[in-house]
Amino acid sequence: MSAAPVSHPPPAGAPVSTVVETDVLIVGSGPAGASAALALSTYGVPNIVVTRYASLADTPRAHITNQRTMEVLRDLGVEQEVIAQATPQHLMGNTTFCTSLAGEELGRVRSWGNDPLVQAEHELASPTRMCDMPQHLMEPVLVNAAVARGTRLRFETEYLSHTQDADGVTATVRDRLRGDTYEIRAKYLIGADGGRSKVAADAGLPMGGQMGVAGSINIVFEADLTRYTAHRPSTLYWVLAPGATVGGIGAGLVRCVRPWTEWLIVWGYDVTAGAPDLTTEYAESVVRKLVGDDELPVTIKSSSAWTVNEMYAERYANGRVFCAGDAVHRHPPSNGLGSNTSIQDAYNLAWKLKLVLDGTAHPRLLDSYTAERAPIGRQVVTRANQSIRETAPVFEALDGLSPQTPEQLWANIAARKGSTEAAEKQRAALREAIAFKAYEFNAHGVDLNQRYASGAIVPDGTPEPGFARDPELHHQPSSRPGARLPHAWITSGSRTLSTLDTVGRGRFTLLTGIGGEDWVRAASAQDVPVATVVIGPGQEYEDPYGDWARLSEISDAGALLVRPDGFVAFRHASAAPDAGELLTDALRTVLGHA
């Protein structure tokens, strides 16, 4: 990886500066910190990333990358690099429940958009496709791009403390190679230092929920499991075996890292008794148990213990200190929400910091970060932990929750094959329990239905539209202020592009149509740069399918003002003779000047 080197002592006789200066200091190089650095450097904001570690992530950890995150990466110019390395969507979706990979299959869920009906919803919702991009591959993409665009990266540099005043934040860090401490002076500090964030603790961010509600073990290993998995390609294989309900995330899990030779197992332990001794022999025994092949050649790459958490910050900032990612929402990997929410936190914050730092926005714009992201963080913590609890009915259908011998569990599983009325009811209960896991594996609405309410959104007086279908399972597009701009395919000459491709890039965008000339003139007259997109026959952009006319929820002469992060800030349904005044007032409100 090409990265800025760790600093070394200056040559003898050279002047020594005791304070390093930057606009934004980022603590942590995980998904939140790396994407914050990438966005800030893309916007031209000087920033430094410090991490106490000697390298980026060396284990797969987070991996599911949903459509909204891919939209963020698309805007930041790294989407194609991710696609090139990720496992594609069509290899992710046969989520399988079984007694072991070599054992009996109990059922499957078409997952991650691979159900034909859900797949259609995915294609209608976004120009992007979700994928499986393990964290040890994602972090280098983000960090390399950030460094190439100006981020200064310091490995082996441990955050110790910070103080803040009216003009900035002074952080004390320790160079773990030299052993000395020094100060970094920044105008703002971002704590992206994970689930035991020292920055969040030092900032006194109030937390709800609790840590350490269950114990889990990750085992990363190499083994050729092609014969057990290639015919039912999936990211996740859930194993209902004796001991699987102890701690953990609801059942034993065999997760594909790279098809079909690199894997990660999640297995639970009793958190009150402490983690087991993670010897190679122990790891191999768990692998062979869940695979169901005692002769399987296995290479253990790493083993680590962790705890399932259910905690969220009620506030994401204190003065000039902001936290993002696992520092403010701590939850199990269920639903694949962790890195997605972390990257989206950083994307939400970065453009606001940029506009405040360059004097375009009032600092009160930054208050909208907590207002917009804290409800999302709380939602994903709740959803991820609820998904663990929703695995219990699968065991319950097999009478596998009560203490019993392995032989009894196998007998309960075998009983479903009978021709009796009881067996038929058992089969129905099992099918229903497995199908209900769609709330974990196909929660499209959780991914895309974010709707913000903050000072950076200008209400248009329309009532909240609600949702026609389950808002966790189904995405419902809306152009109402606070919603993400709806995706529609439009054309410009010979090019076909998404409406989302016309916005972003660190600037505001005004979308209008034929008859919206007053809005276009108003946009060009603003002190803040506002790009304009006119959609209609004979215009720069055309709507050949009519999708934009249906989704925009405004007349041709109406207007949408879209923020740099792709969320609608202001909507006016029709032409307005006072367009200039309306747009000026909207921008003043969003930027915190009103």
C-alpha cells in the first residue's frame, strides 16, 4: 500500500516543531476514519489520520456493502476498485441453514437482493449493486485513495487525550516506535477509534444500551470447501449444532471471505465464564465441527474473542469533537450494517466540515450531524440485535432451545421428515422461521429509507408520507426534503446515467425541468456554487423512460435542491416568480445562517 510514512526524528540541528497542525485530525483508520479522510481529501480539506496499529485491518471483519454505501463510494470515485475485488451479489445469496456444511440442509433464504422480487427492487432503487467486500480489502482502497489525494497517515501513533477551546482541539498522541509524545493541533477532531472509543469517552458522549451482552469467537481459516458450497453459493451458512445457542450471534456461522477457499467462523461462548483458550487445536475442532468433515485440511490464520454489544451514543459530538462508526453505534454483525453505517456517518459529516472550514457555512450546520445520524445509529443497533433474537424460532421449530443431548437434537431434526401431522406442523414452523430471517438478509428499507430531520433540511409543509409497505423490508423513494434523491435512469446525449450521478461531488445541485428557468437563474446568482440539472425533451438531460417525471414529485417547472450527500434539502413543487428569494433563504437555512 502506498501511504505516507510514519514520521521520524529530524536530522541533528534541524528545528523541532512540538505541535503538528492540520484542519481535521482523524483517530482511527477503519471504515469510518478511512472514508472520512477520503471525503475530506476529495474536498480539499487538510487532514491527518493516526492509528495505533502498524497496519490496516488484517482480518475480514465487516464485509456486506449495501447499495447506499456503494453510492457513496461511487461519488468518491472508488466504486470500480471495490467492484474489482469484491464478491459479486449473485454469489452472496443462498443463505443456508444446516446441521453442518457436510450435514443436513434445513432450508435456505434467497438473500442480499437475490430473491427475484427483491432483485427488481434493488435495480429500481439505485444505479449500484451491493457486494461482499471484506474489511481487509476495503480499507486499503479507501486509505490509498485518501493518501493519494492529500491525507497524511501516521501508523503506530496512539491517541492519548485531547483538550479543546474556542478555536480548535489539541490532541496528545504517542509515537509507539519512538516512545515519545507530541501534540497535534486541529480545528476539528473525528473519533473513529472503534467500539471502545477513547475519544468518545474523553468527549463524554452519553451512551444508551450495554456492552458485552454475549461472547463470540472469530476464526479465520483457509480450506477448500467447494464441494460443500459452490452449488449453493452464499456469503453465510448458518449451523444449528449442539452448543450453537450459547452466546454468539444466534447460531454457528460459516462465512465466506473468498469463494470458496477463505472463510471466517463465528462461534459463541458463555460471556460469564470468559473466552476459551484459543489454541490452534481448539480452532481446528470448531472448524471441523461446523463443516462436518473430520478429515478436512485446515489452515488457521487467526482466532479472536469479542463480545456482542447493544450500545449507541445519544449525541455524536461535543464542541469541536465528533465521533463516527463503532465509536457511536456498537452492535453485532447481523444485517451487515456496521461498516455501511460507519462510511455513511463519515460522508454525512465531511461535506459539512468542509463548508464550515472554508467559511461557507455557519458552525451550527455541524449540529445537524447528530440530529441526522444518531437516529440511524440507534436503529441499526436495535435491528442488528433483534436479528440475533429472530434466529431462536429456527431452533424452536426443532425443539432445540431447551437443554438436551446432541442425540436428542438430531432426533428432533430427523422427526421433521415423518408423515405425521406433528411432522408437517414442524416443517411449516421451520419454513416460517427461516423465511422470517428476511428481516436480517433482505432488509432493503433499513439500507435505503433514511430520512433526515434537522436544521440542514427545509420542510416544504407536506405531511410525512409514511410507508406503503414494511419500511424495514422495502425501499420507498421520496423527493420530500430529508429523503435521499430518488434514482432514475436519464440520458445526456449518448450517455445513460443516474439522477444520483448528477449530484454530489461536494457541491449543491438544483434539479428542475422545462419552465424552471427562474430556478436556474436563481442558482447561478447564489454566493454558494450550485450546479444546475435541467431534465426534459431537448434539454441537457432527458427522461426517456418517464421514470424521473414519476419519481420527482414536482412539476416540470418545480425544483429540488440537493445537498452534497445526495439528500434533498429543499423542494418547491412548481414554478415560482420569487425563486431567487426562496432559493437564497433555503441555502441560508441549510448552511446555518438563517
